[in-house]
Amino acid sequence: MVDHLMKDVGLILANTSRSRAYLAALVRHNLHPSWVLLLDDDSKEIKLGQSSGRKGLQVVNSITDDCWSESDFNPEEPLEPWLRKLGLNFVISNTQDIHSTQVIELIARAKPSVMIYSGYGGVLLRDCLIDCGKRFLHIHGGYLPEFKGSTTNYYSLISDKHIGASAIFLSNDIDSGPLLYRKKFSIPKSCLEIDHIYDSAARARVLVDVLKDYKNNQKWSYLTNVEEKSKLFYIIHPVLKHLAILKNDSEY
């Protein structure tokens, strides 16, 4: 049973590598949410962000480089037994649809006013959820506002030789909510594991930094005077993605 809870912070999880990275990081730093919603059902369909159980997936051990401090997690750890073992207050939905009436009602009734959002990839939150009375803390996989949209870390690898992650409160516009914090990360040892290890680890590190600041100051801090330069990116073509990996992977 956890001995300390962040009473005003909840967590929405899905069966993805990112959710596992977040939960591992929150436990590691004693930043336990007071309420957890697990989006899951009996579907065998592999969704964006799931590892698909392929045998070649590596579990990265703890790395001395401080910027990759949250890369030590198992991207296939079963979530429900893990939550039970931790003793966290959690509920499981019988749907993976974040916009279902049932899920929205569960979120609206929950006590925390801020929900860390780690749902399935490729899903944009609709007005019916954003306007339900909660704020949704999202860690974008990219350095905002310069890299908005999808799979932006591959584009930043090509153009700037870094990976980024940024904390925002979600708004009705794509990756345009109030910016709380952002961080650049060095090129990881294996770019082959960006999707399921390093992108998730970068986001988890930014999440931890933001929550520690909130815990210490009892308020959310925001970045001001951020440059207006921005560009919206779309899902990267597989060939371009492969070239980004070849160009930057030290293990090739």
C-alpha cells in the first residue's frame, strides 16, 4: 500500500508502453496518483503504442545518462496486477474508447481535478471530454511548439539530432494547450527502440519533473515568452523513419 498520494492528480492508463513507463516512473519517484482509470477490454486488436508482444523487444536496463533516467521499465508488464500490487485506487473500463459515455462519466465523477492522460496513440480528445470539468495533463512526444503533431521525434532526429518531450494541458487545438515544461534529450543508444522505450522514457522524465515541481510548490508552473515558431507534422513515412534510425543509431 502506498504511503503518499497526490490527492488532486489522477491517471488515465491504456495497454501501451507509454503507460508502463509512466507508472514505473511515478512509483520510482513516490508520485502516486490518488485515482487511476485503466482503459482496457478483452480485445486482441493491437493498437498504436502497444508492443504486440514481439520477441525481439528489448527491456532497457538503467542508464547512467541522467536524461534517460526513466528508461528502466518493462514495456510488456501486465497493468492490472501491477496496480493491485501497488494498492492504488483504480477502476477498469470495459471499453478502450476514451469518448464512451461510461468513461466520460467515470472521469467526471472522480475527485482529482487534473488527469494525467496516457491513452491510446493517435486519439485526439474531443470537446465532450475536455469540457467535462477536468484538466488533462499530456506529455507530447516532441519539443513544443516547434514540433507539433505525430511521430515528431523522428523529424527532430533528422533535423536537430535530438528527441524532445513537452508537458501541456490539453486544449481543443492540436498540441497547443498551455505549455508547462519541455526538455531535449540526447540521441539514445538504440534508435530502434524509440517507439516503445525512449519516446516513453522521455515523456516519463518530463512528467516526473512537472509533478515534482507541482508537489513542491503546490501550483502548476507555466513557461512564458516561448517562441512562436511551430510546424504541424504528420505520421512519418516508413522509409523516412528508417532513414532517421540509420542516420542516428550507434548500434548499426
